[in-house]
Amino acid sequence: MTKITIIGSEKSGKTTLAGKLGKRSNVTDITMYDYAKNDRILTTIDATGYPVSVKALVTALNLSDIALLCIPPAGLDPQSAECIIALDLMKYKHGIVVLTKSDTSYPLAQEELQAKLRKITTGTALENWDYISVSTSSFEGMEELKELIFTVGDKADEDLRKLDGLRPRVVIDQSFNVTGIGCVVLGVVTQGTINAKDKMIAYPAKKELEIRSIQMHDVDVKSAPAGARVGLALKGIQSKDIDRGFVVSQEETVATNFILKCTLSPLAKEFNVADMLHLYVGLQSSPVKVTEIIEVEAKMERAKPGKEYILKLSGSKEVAYSKDDRFVLANLDGKQRFIAFGYEL
């Protein structure tokens, strides 16, 4: 099973491409498209709530293994540039740069655009990504794109198999009640293997539960490995007690305040002590206040782009996370909103 997120500017043709990669299913601030043929299963997520909502972009990327960054012939604009910064801060390993609307450009212009983008992304998470040209009117190149997606998907699956032996975690993106069944959630197994009858806990609420049954693409299964998109019927919890972003696990840290070792993007805007930022981890987010900025054991009043700091952050919303989770910080008042990544000290 391959899970991709298709991102880019509103004028990139990304939503048109998403509609050609599968049949539309769930629609919220992200829109999902499903495709199945023979043994190939593809879930495409379009972050339709972006660029208005940064959260929609972060959610879509965290639910996927591969990102498709769509760039039209006009090249980068502020939205697509922001997407590149987000991908780099998240260290997004697997992806494809799709040069869209290829029928409105010339081969030489496409080559020049690709060369320019490769130069811009040198040293970033996108440095070694594949490139492909696709028309969003005649859809020439679509079959080649699908094959490339599945090729990259095979590489992503190899990485996911390394996670099967870890303790199980499921990130939840939807929760609802089904008559006769009870609480049902949809989500992704981010690591480990889950089994029917497993007893786990929903964080940050710390609600104990049991996995009553598991479905993958509407087929009942007894277990699901890392990377699987699953539907879970849960026992011992109600749908109103579990929201998007909850983590079903056996042990998580729950906190409202954080001490993070952070690296600021060179393109970030500087910020000060007492400024309000937004913290993202997995599908969760929380507004946080910067209470301290520390550089080499010295307290600073201001954090500057491209530098490394220890940040002390104070919030009011409980967030669940594990030690190795990667945090992303954003300034929602900025033109380029993503500013830093960090890990808990």
C-alpha cells in the first residue's frame, strides 16, 4: 500500500492531478482519493485546507510516506517555497517533484526549471528526489507518474519494514460512531504491528481501550504492520473521547510545556522571548509561548534564522509524543510560516 500527499500552490494543478490518481472519498481540510488495481493500492491526500491552514499541510504529510510537490511552468511562488521549507524541516525522505502543466511549456523550459529547482533544493531533504513532467489537461505522463509513485513506494515500504518490531503506535485522523459496532477510528500505524484484541491507551486523554477488530481497505485482518492505513473498532472508549491527532499506543509522554533543542530555518523570521508560536507533532498542534531562548548556555532575547537554540515553550493544551518525535514550529503571522524543527531534551 502506498500513501502519498500531493502539495503545492493553488495554481499548480495539484487537485486536478489528485482526482486522476483515485476516487474521492473522505473530505475535510484534507481530501482523500483511493485507487486499487490488482495488488497495487494507492491513497492520495490533497491538503485542500492549505494555504489557509498550515495544519492541513502538516496533517497530510504526516499521514503519508511520499510527497508529490507540484510546480507549474511559472516556477516557485510563496506557497510552493513554503512547502519546500516544511518538507526540509520535517526531513521528508521520499518524494517526487512534478512539473505540472507541461503542455503549456517547452521541453527546454522544463529542463531549465528542473535545473533551477535542483539548485534551490541542494542540501535540503528534496536534494535527491525524482522529477517528472505531467500535463494537467491531456494528462500525458500520468501512467509514468503512477509507475514512479509505486517505485518510490517500494523504497518507502523497505524503510517501514524496519519499524515493524518497535512498540506499536497508531495516529488517528478520524473518529465516529457506527451503530451496532460503537467507536470506529481511522488512522495510520506509524510503527510496530497492531493486533486484534490488543489492549492499548488513547493519548493524550489516557483512555484505556481494546482493539476489537481491524480493517484495511474494507477487508478484515487480524494484524496490521507499520505504514498500514487502518480502520479500528475500539472497545472501552466512545468516539467523542478521541479526536484527530490522538495516539493509540502503550506509552506516551503527555505535556503542555516543552524544552526543545531547535534548529531554525535559514529562511525563518526571527522571534523573541514572549512571542507566540505554534507547535506541531504528528497530527497534533498547540499554541505555545516562548519563555526562554538559550544559546550555548546564555539566555538570549531573540532567536535568529539558521541558528541552534534550546527553547522553553509554555502551552495550555495537552500534547502526546514519544522521545524521538520531531517537533515543527511555525509563526502563523509570518508570510513564510514554518520556522524551526526540534527534539525534546
